[in-house]
Amino acid sequence: MGDTMLEIRNLSAGYATAKGFVRAVDDVSFSLGRGEFLGVAGESGCGKSTLAYAIMRLLRDNARIESGSALFKGRDLAAMTAAEVNAHRWTDMAMVFQSAMNALNPVLSVGEQLTDAVHAHRSVSRAEAEALAAEMLALVDIHADRLKSYPHQLSGGMRQRVMIAMALILKPELLIMDEPTTALDVVVQRSIIEKIEELRRRLGFSVIFITHDLSLLVEISDSLGIMYAGRMVEYGPAAELFNDPRHPYTEGLMNSFPSLTGPLRRMDGIEGRTPDLLSPPPGCRFAPRCRYARPTCSAGDPPRLEPLGGGRLSACPYPRRGEAYGCAPAAPAAPEGGSL
Ligand SMILES: Nc1ncnc2c1ncn2[C@@H]1O[C@H](COP(=O)(O)OP(=O)(O)OP(=O)(O)O)[C@@H](O)[C@H]1O
Ligand SMILES: [Mg+2]
């Protein structure tokens, strides 16, 4: 995918709590090319938002980057001073937050909020900022009339589009979207994702799209990263990863959500719960829930992401379905009419 936009190397980050340090991102590495669309999926609490906040240098007071680096076009974000971060954030890379559509200021019009975002970073005239605001609204299919509207006058889907317009208004090269569609119904979710994809093609920015719903990402992502308990456990080209998962967690995650377009199949989900990150289990953190686990899986350090060829990586030491990691055969797909 052309040149590298973002290179995450052995990044660890987490939270100081009264009970100890919660390492929510643990030794994560990946790279993102210019214009590439990376989907990051994993269950609640696996560290997706922490990863996004660490890249944006927006970690809360009790949070810190412990080690590793995050290179944005070769510059280490983790080592930037506060002033450098301020100059870079929102202009070079922007983020749409989890439940962002509720983050619009209720007492300011959409137009005021969009132009404020411009004025905060660029010295342009009011007319120029307003023109830019109208242009961005048009990009997300909202008529310029709506510049005068207040957030409560817009539907949830429209508010989310406004947030996307706001994130893109300074023409960033990287857009991080943290579950931007979770609160919306499935049809609106689809249309927003298609919009982001269209804008990416037109404007050429890179995307990191975070969700717990893997099925949303498959068609649209170039690459997928699957996180479990702070670790990246599988990474690779989206279609291949989806069609032939090489980590039992990926396989389980795929069986947890109905496909919007594929055939009906049984939704098995994954039994058990994600571990407490204050004291994660030894060895592979997924082993206690893995139906293929062997005794050796639960010993030593967590297995590292290892290349399998073809741009694919898996942290499962037995990454071939039906072969080594198949201590038990994968459950057969349910016949047509299986529950959704
Ligand atoms: N401010 C905080 N203080 C302490 N621990 C935190 C804080 N925020 C998050 N955590 C912990 O860090 C871990 C990762 O949280 P994070 O929000 O990054 O997960 P997530 O994958 O984004 O989950 P979700 O899908 O629910 O948004 C969790 O175990 C969570 O409890
Ligand atoms: Mg989150």
C-alpha cells in the first residue's frame, strides 16, 4: 500500500490504578500504509480505545505509554513534546470518538462547531471557514442549510456524519475511528461506513477503524488486526484473515456476529470472559477459552505475533486450522436455516 504512514513498534500502554498497573496495550506492532484501511476488532476491554488514544497522545491522566514507539511518517509520536503534539493532532491525524455523536455541543450550531474547529488550527477568515464547513457537510451528504441546525435537530446518523466532517475538516492524513457507528442501527451503520470508504478513496487518507463487530469490517478493510486482552493476536489482509483465520480467537469472534451478506450460519460465540488485565493468565491469554488449547499454551510468556507468509501474522503457536491447532475439529457450519 505505498509508503508507510504509521508504524507502531512494540507499543505498551496502560493505566495506573489503586490495584496496580493495567497494561491495556501490550507489545503491539503493526504498520499502516498511505491510504490503507485497517480494521481493528476485539471484544470489549481488549485495549482498542487505549491503542487509539495512545496513537493520538490523548491518554488520560492515570494512563501512560510504557514503552515502544509510534512513528507517524517517521516521527515518534510517543516522544513528541506537548507543543509538537498540539501542532500535529487534528491537522495531521484526527479521531472520531466512541459515542462521538453525543459529544457535539448542544448549545452551538453545527456551523459554529465546524468553523470553531477550523479557527482553532488555521488562521483563515470567517467566510473561508464557513465555506469549508459547508464543503465538508456536503461531503458527508448533509445540505448546507443544516449549518444553522443544533445537534438535537439532527438524527443520530446525521450527528455522526457531522463528527466525521469535523474530523476531516483540516484534511488529516490519518483518521482514527473508534466504534463510530455502534449506537446506530444497522442500515445507518452501513451507510456511514460506505461514506467513509468513499471519502478515503477521494481524499486519500489512511483509516484505522475500531469496532467489536468484525463482520462490519471485512468488506471494507485492506487489513485486519485482532486484539485480545491487550495483545494483537492476528494481523493480515482482510479477506484472507476472514476466510481462513489463523487464530482460534479470530475464528470465535467471527462466529459471534451474524454476517450481513453471507449465508445463515450458527452463531456460537465464545464461551467464558476476557481476563482481568491486572493479572492476565500465563501463556496465551486466550488459552482458558480456547477449544483447541493444549497444556503448553498456558505456560510462559504470551506467544508473539509470528509471520506466516503473505503478510499474515498469528500469535497462535498452532496457526493452521484443522492441522496443528486442531486438537479438536472446528465445528461444522450449521445447515441453512441455522439461527441468526
Ligand atoms: N481510565 C482507566 N483507568 C483504568 N483502567 C482503564 C481505564 N480505561 C480503560 N481501562 C482498562 O483498560 C482495558 C482496555 O480498555 P479499552 O477501553 O482500551 O478497551 P476497548 O477494547 O476499547 O473496549 P470497548 O470495546 O468496551 O470500548 C480495560 O481492561 C479497561 O478496564
Ligand atoms: Mg473502546
